[in-house]
Amino acid sequence: METPQLSSLYQQLILEHYRNPRNKGELEEKTVEIHMANPVCGDEIRLQLRIEGDRIEDVKFLGSGCSISQASVSMMTIRLKGSSLDQADELAKRFTDMMHGDESAVREKSLGDLRALQGVSKFPVRIKCALLGFDALQEALKKEAGVAEEGPN
């Protein structure tokens, strides 16, 4: 059970990322771009990654929507910069687990500030908002894996 002070702190962190999103903008020299939208509520994300080898060298996003979707993707981009593709995949899986009520995921230090979104899991209609950026990330990783399997032309 969250204490009222912790809940308030989490709300402030979410609003801070919504009002001042990190890594929002157009990415020069992107290697993969994925567009995702939630037609039910109108949230939209365009995730752009620059991948070199097996590392995410840079990441940016463009989008609009509710505070949860935009804060979630902002926090996600911070965790992704410099991470390996495997680490990015694991981040997406653990965050998804947390959104689906996995208590062990809430304690996962690798999620960092993303743990502030744990309360969203209590509101099923908002889970898709929090997962939108992560869904885009998983599609980007699949797309990149497909390119790697095909090899250079």
C-alpha cells in the first residue's frame, strides 16, 4: 500500500515529465521509427531510435496525448539511451509486467522513475496509455531484428 506522500510524489513526477518531456523532438539519422496510436483515447507516439550495433545510441519521440502516455514515453527514453537491445527488450517486458500487476516488477530498480506509474495498473482503461511507448519500442526492436537477419543489401 502506497503512503499518501509517495503517491503525491509519483503524481508530481508524472506531471513533471508530461509538462517537460525528455527527448521529445525529431531525431536526426534515425535507423528505425515506429508510429503507434490508441484510437480509443487519441494518444499518439512516434518513437525514433538510432541503433548502432546492438546499442541504442539515441532516442527521441514525437507525440500527443494524456499525461500518462507522454510521461511514460519520456521516462522510457531516459532509460533507453546507451542500453543494449537486450536491455531495452527486458525493460519493456518488466514495465509491461508491472502494468499487469506483477508485484516483483514494482521493486525492479532497472525501471527507475517508471515505477512512479505503478498506480496506473489499478485502472485497466489507462494501462494502454502507459504501454503505448513500450509497444512502439517492442515493434522497433522486432523491426531492427528483421533488418539484422536480412543483412546488408
